Amino acid sequence: MRDRHRKYSRLLAATVLLAGASGALASDPGSFDRTLTVTGPVFLDVKSDPGGAAITTGPEGTVRVHAIIKPLFGRLDLDLAEANIRALEKNPPIEQSGNRLRIGYVKDPSVLRGVTIRFEIETPQASEVRAATTSGGIRIDGIAGPAHTMTNSGRTEISNVGASINVSVDSGAVIIRNAGNSVVVRSQSGGIQLTGIRGSVELQTTSGRHEISDVAGPLRATTNSGSIRIEDARAGVIARNGSGSITALRIGGSVDAKTGSGEIRIEQVKPAPIRAVARSGAIQVQLASGSGYLLDALSQSGKISAPAEVAAQLARDGHSLKAQLGQGGPLVDLDTHSSRIAIR
């Protein structure tokens, strides 16, 4: 019994020692740093497979690249990861041709086996960026742009970009703040949050919530599943939702909203055409105060409520309304199959 206990103790000690050694190796990252000289506007092309990239503004005339290379946890062959880390440190994947830089494009893809590589890059404000990653977040802040990003899985966060922004995501959240031009986002799965957009907006997701505020240009938002919420849009709004609500508040232009299943709520601050269709869900519309509108509303199985000035023109069954509110004005066309309509 005593010999068996000693044998068990030695085996346990060896296991702990081996686990400790493996953990140390697995948690010991590599890195490299490079400072590149540029003159004038920079075109930056970054690829991280996998890992991620953070791109911010730095001094004029230089691009600084800091890379963090880590082994992938759970790999049995940590020797391979260690060898690839050393190879990347010795021969960083950076190419420069004048002001055009390619970062992360390795000539031998096998050198990325068992590792992740994350890039932290400072570039002059006058930079255009293209960034792609198979797995890992992308963050861009402060460049003139344009900015074009693609990721299979990871969060995309872009702030303070002067020119256009184009984002493509398979799975991951998208956050964009203070864009000076047009914004286009296409996502298979993940929420989208936009604020402070001085140009047009086009959003398309298969599944994900949209939260949009402070947009100067025309806006189009489409999702198959997930709510759409828009606030403070100063131009026309088009919203399409396969299954989920649409909320559009403090809108300064026309509104065209359609949902298969969910409520539609619209609040307009300047008179413009409104079209709202809900197959299954209520419609609530707050019209611009003191303005004229031509009202045309129909509910298949729900009551309609309207301002006192036109309430007498409701159909006897309360399911339809055709009326002139005030003098002249744009058309308000509302249609729901299975719920109520409220016009205020």
C-alpha cells in the first residue's frame, strides 16, 4: 500500500510539472516591432488569420507596427507553435512599396499553424485602410479613410473616419461612430450600432438588431430577424424586417417601413410621405405638429384611432380611414392585417 502511494505521488508530481511547463509555453507570446517611413497618404492592407487588428493614428511620416503572436490553446503540438512564433519574429510579414503597405500576408501559410497574430498599428491620419481577419476583432480610429473591413468572426469597431466605410461580417457585432461619409454594412449574424453618420447608410443583416441614431443622409436598414430602431434621421428612411419591430423616432424625411411580424412606430418632425405595412403587428404614427397630411389607413382585424379633426370620417366598422388632415400635405399610407392603427 505504501509503495502504491509513493508511485501515485510521483505520477501526480510529474503530471503537475508537465502541465506547468506546457502552460508556461502556451502562455509565452512572441512579438515584433517595425517602424516604416512614408511620405504622403498611406494605403494600408492588413490581414490577420486569426488574431485581430487595431489601427489608430500616429505621427506623420511613419507607420509603426507592433505584433503579438500567441500559440493556440488546446493544441497538442506546442513545439510547432513555438517554431512558427520564432519564424514570424525572424521574418515579419510586412511588405512596403512606397506608401503602400501589406501586413500579415505570409508567403508560406503553414507558418500560421498553431498561432494567432494580432497587429497594433499606428498610421498617419491621411490613411486608407483595408483590414481582414478570419477570427478576431477589428478596430479602426481616426483615419481619413476610406475604411474597408472583412471578418468571419469578431467584433468590428470603427470611429472618427472621414471618408466612406464598408464593413462585411459573417458573425460579430458592428459599431460605427462619427463617420464623415457613407456607411455600408453587410452582416450574416450580429447586432449593428451606428451613431453620428454624416452621409448615407445602408445596412443588411440576416439576423441581428439595428440601433441607429444621428444620420444626415438617406438610410436603408434590412434584417430578416431582429428589431430595427432609428432615431434622429434627417433624410428619408427605408426599413425592412422579416420578423421584428421597427421604431423610427424624430425623422425629418419620408418613412417606408415594412415588417412581417412586429410593431411599427413612427414619429415624424417634418411632413413627408409615410408608408407602413405590418402583416402582424400594430402601427403607431406621430405626425409632424400643425402639418397637413392625406390619410389612408386600413386594418383587417383591428380598430383605427385618429385625430379628433378626422375621427368622424372613420368607416363605420372602425377598420379604415380616408381623410384630409389640415391643408394639403403628403400621403400617409398605413396597412396592417392583424392589429390596431393609432394616428396622432
